[in-house]
Amino acid sequence: MAGRGGRAGRGRGRLAAPPAFVAALAVAVAACGAEPAAEGGSGGPVAAATVAAALDTCRAGAADAGIAALDTAIARVPGSVDALATRGLCYWTRSAEGTDPDADAERAYADLTAAIDAAEGGAAHATPLDRLYGHRAFVAQARDGAGWAETLADLDAAVRLAPRDPRHTLDRGVVRLSAGDTAAARVDLARFLVLADSADAARREFVEAMLDDLTE
């Protein structure tokens, strides 16, 4: 998706671990810093420090260790939205470099689905629901045999939840273009230019160039 690195793999697009995903989770974890460190039963909080340490470990290239720490936390608190989302990120990070990328992409998708389900069920969470859908959309495209339908459905949800967030509109426009829906892509790309900050020069220039290409 736009602004997020990519690599080819096994005959289909496999996108690298999204920097925006890492940054969003890091901000979410920081926002939880004042929460109690105690960890209770299902649905209770996982300490923000636990999630932050695991995220840092995965970002440092030790995904196995980060996943192991989150396994322990999630075993105690199965409904922790942010721990599940962070483990999904760790699996996705590992899928880019690991020996079984398809299995790790499936694990990432399953964790993000569990995080979304828990959030929609009322569990406390720092990561906004629209971003959880945006992250899952990103992972969905790399699943074995996946087309664009799941990705677009999740981006539709993200746009519906946060209609003024330009990143979701841009991602959906790029995906719609990749899926061959040029008319709908134009609408999203033009909408991005309305929503995006005027200081976001690099992405605005990228989108303007795309729109110029589509009108030639």
C-alpha cells in the first residue's frame, strides 16, 4: 500500500512490515504508560511495559523473543487487544524474513482478527479500531491465495470508522487501482488530496502524479 515498503514473494505481492503499524503501536503503548501494571484474567489489562518491551524486541530484529513474551502475556490475558495486535505485528515482521512466511502471515492475520473482535466486544484498547482494520487489510493481501476482496473490505471499515484520516483513503485508492477499479481509485486519490495536510508534500506529490497518469 502507499507509503509502505514492499517485496515480491511466491508469485504474489508480499508487503514488508508496515512502518506506520510500528509507529501507531508505539504511540498506543506510550499512551497506556500510566495504566496499572497489574495483569488479571481474561479481558484484564496487560501491562503497558510488557507490550512496549515486546514491541521494542521485535523492532530490534528479535521477533522470536518478542513473540514468546507476548505468548506469556496473552496466555494470562487472552482478550488483550494491544498485546494481540503487537504479536500480530511481530508475526508479520517475522514473515518478511523467516523460513515460513505464509504461516506467519496467517498468524498475523489471526491475531489482528482476534484484536478486532476483542475491541468490538468492549475490551479496553489503546490502538484505535480503524487502525486495527487498516493493519489487518495490509496483512490480508499477503495471505496465500488472497485477492483484494478482504483487503478492500477492511479498508472500507477503516474509512467508515475514520473518514477524515487520509492514510486509509490513500491506501484504499492504491488498492482499488491495483484491483483494476480505476474510477473508484480516482475518487479516493482525489479525496486524499482534500484530507491530507498541506505539509505532507511527498505523499501529495505521489498522489498528484498518480492522478495525472490516470487522466492521460
